[in-house]
Amino acid sequence: MKSTYKNIDEFAEGQLLLVNKPYNWTSFDVVGKIRNSFKPLKLKVGHAGTLDPLATGLLIICTGKMTKQIDTFQAQEKEYTGAMILGETTPSYDMETEADQKFDISHITEEQITAACAQFIGEIGQYPPAHSAIKIDGERLYEKARRGEDVELRLRTVTITEFEITNIALPEVSFRVVCSKGTYIRSLVNDFGKALNNGAYLSKLRRTRSGDYNVDDAWEVMELVTTIRELKAASVIPE
């Protein structure tokens, strides 16, 4: 259930806002849209846990004093639903870039696909995609990748609590994942393709849960912006 607000001052005191990030928006686009809706009030606004532009779903936004707790919310367990395409890979591990390799999938069985999940349960090592927002020497990896530069990817340890296949309609395979902070689902999909001696890239991704917070209780961006503007209009705010 969405929270209800009586006046604009509540946001300055500090609020946790659940927002459904739209497709093709960056997490920073969402933060910027909400921050701008508060003007001329100067309010701290931040998000806990970045979603890629091509992903949708739950984005936790903090305002005012609540921004001090962003690290706490960011550390929570995450749940995702998504889909992958078997038989191809892309440099970005998703649909941001064109396919660079193709593989025959005619020999792959549903049993092999389902069984491959088991090796990814528990604490695993994974490399982040070259097209990611991780900073090295003050610059994000995707900026280097887009210039064609080689980047040194560092192995990270993450935890996968649940990984299940929910539907198989080759070449598309749908799944659900419960994982720790810092897990790259794009990398998980890429590694899954390798586990089948094949290739795979992420075609859909939606964050459905973060900790105890669920996307079913989230605001649509413009719905929240309209609510903020209405509260602001009902208050006397000096220019």
C-alpha cells in the first residue's frame, strides 16, 4: 500500500518512497524528476540501488533526513524476474548492444536448462559487465567501453539465494532470482549461457522486491510527481 502524505514538509523531514522505474529511464532520471518536482524547495533526494536503463521495477528513493539511511536500504536482499535469450551474446550482456556471437541451441534440452541453475546457488564469484556504472579511476566502466577501451574487470563475490526457471520458450528463457546487494543479473545470465557451453543475454529485467518492500506498493513516477506538486500548491512556499 502506498504511503499518504498530508503536507510537503513531511518530505523534508525524511521519507522513503517506493517508485516503479519505467523502461529506458536511468535511476538518475527518476531521482532528477522527483527532485525537480520539489522546486523551489531544496531537498536532498537519492536512490538506494541502481537499476539499468533497460530494467524496470522497484526503485527506493529517499528524501531529506532519510537519505542518511540509503546504505542500509541498498544492502537489502533483492528479488528480480526476467528473461534471457539463449544462443547469442552481446558486449553489454543485454539489449543495449548488438549481438556479437551466435550459437546453435538445437541440442539444448529443458532439463539441461533447469539443472544449470543449481551451480549458481550460494556464494559465487562474478565479473561485472564492461558496460556497467562501476567507477575505476573516477570514470564509469561503460564510458570506457563505449570508447572501445579495454577495461580490467575485478571479480566480485555475491550470494544467490534462489534461481529458478519459470518458463522455457526457446530461445527465450524466463527466470526468477533472489540475490544479495551488488549482484549483476546481466553477468549471471552471461555466465548461465557459458554453463550450457553456449551464449545468453538479458532481454528483460524487473526488480520486484528489495528487503521487505515490494513493487506492488510502488508509485508510478508521474503519479508521485503530481502528488508532490499538489501538496506543494497547498502550502505557502517562498520563491
